[in-house]
Amino acid sequence: MNLFRIFGDLSHLASILILIRTIQTTDTIDGISFKTQGLYVLIFLTRYLDLLTFSYVSFYNTIMKLFFIGSSLYIVILLQRSRKTKPIAYKEMIMADTFKVQYLLGGSLVMALLFNYKFSLLEILWSFSVWLESVAILPQLFMLSKSGKAKSLTIHYIFALGLYRTLYIPNWFWRYWVEGKFDKLAVVTGIVQTLVYSDFFYVYYKKVLTGGGLGLP
Amino acid sequence: ETNIIKHDEL
């Protein structure tokens, strides 16, 4: 494990904790994309099927996988719960969440069928999950750009999530040079994902770090 | 051959 990987994983962890804390402490779901959160459940469930094949890697690896599956499910349950407790806020959230996810799902499936390490169910689902993860934040970014404003904690959530994938890139350089290991699918999808975030990072830098509110173009 | 990066990363 190198520092980039550790800090990458930590920022991924932080992003999820920030989101859960946002929902629980502010008692609001305003500005959160249900679709993006639903996609993450699908991503973790399809990626970590290897938990069932008992291909044990390490304690850390298993715990993190279980945490990502559990926490993504928990977030969806929290959002779903507001359907009863806060029907108006729930309806507003769903109404604002207009991104067509079927294109992301279809596109990821096509890419997974074209690019995978083996034409088997597990390998295709793994590939599907990395392609889908590279674009899963789009409904959330789309929502943000439409409303033009967002709660600062939602912004920090997206920032931490983007930071996680960005840190994985130097991690792969490290692993290539130090360990001689390389994974073309992970690297390509990781770069796609970081590019998706790059516009957001730019606006984050301009607006949040130099003061003022946030509004995506 | 198992792809080590796919195998041990998250």
C-alpha cells in the first residue's frame, strides 16, 4: 500500500461519512441525487461479488468492501425513508433528479461487454462496475448545475469523492513503477472519472477556495 | 493469471 492509495481510500470513506452526516445532522436531503446514490449500490454489489467466491485478499480489503456495500445501501434507505417522513422534500428531490440514467447503465453494459478480462459473468460485472463508477456522479453534477446552488456539505461530498479517484491515478503510476503492475481497465475508467470531475474541481477551486458560493456552468 | 490490481484494489 502506498500513500496515494491510503489517502484515496480515506477520502472515499470520508465522502460517504460526510454524506451520511449531512443527511442526519441537517435532517435534509435537498440537493442529493437519489439516482447517483442508487448507482453506487449497484456498483458495489456488482464489483464485490468476489466476496462470495472467497478470494480473500486481506482483512482491510474485506472490511472496506463490506463497508462500501453497507454504507451505500444505508444512504439509499435513509433517502427512501424520507418518502414517508418528509413527502414534500422527497418529491422535490425526485423531481430535481432528471438525469437519464438508462444511458449510463446501457453505455456501461456495452463497454463491459466489449472490454473485460474474460467473457464470464463475474468479469463482465466487474468491468460494468468500473465503467459505471466512472460516470455515476453525473446525475449529481447535473442536478447541481441545474439548481446552480448547493449545500456546502454536498459540495464537500463531491470533492472528497473526486479526490479519491484522482489519488488512485498516482497510485497506479506508483504500482507500475515500483511493483511493475498495471491494470488497463482500472486506469482508463479512472481517468474518465477524473475528467468527469475536472470541471467540478475547477469551479470548486474558483468559487469555494476563493470565496463565494458555488454554481456550475 | 489473476490480475493483481483488480484483485486487491477497491
